[in-house]
Amino acid sequence: MKPWHCFAFLIVTAIALYYAKWPILIIAAIIGIVRGWTWLTYRFPRTMTAVNLILAELLRSGRR
């Protein structure tokens, strides 16, 4: 991700927050988290595989 992508994302988020208030900000945060997670997965594949497996086990419900 290039620095201008982050800057553009912040500008668009600020404009959306000014006009639409909180619902757009929540949607932008979700998109940002997913985008960041995807970037980390492609940038550090082995580390994120381990992190994803650990989170999957922690979030799994039920007993064994």
C-alpha cells in the first residue's frame, strides 16, 4: 500500500464523516480492517497463516 492510498482513504473518510456521520465511518473502518488484513496476508504469508489459524481456534465455538 502506497502512502497516497492511505492519505486518500483518510480524506474520503473525513468527507464521509462530515456529511453522513457515524454509519459511513463504521463501514469505512470495516473496509480498512479487511484491506489491511489482506495486505498483511500477502506481505507476510507464513506469519498470517499462523495468526489466522490461532484466531480460528480461539473463535471456534463448541467443545471437542
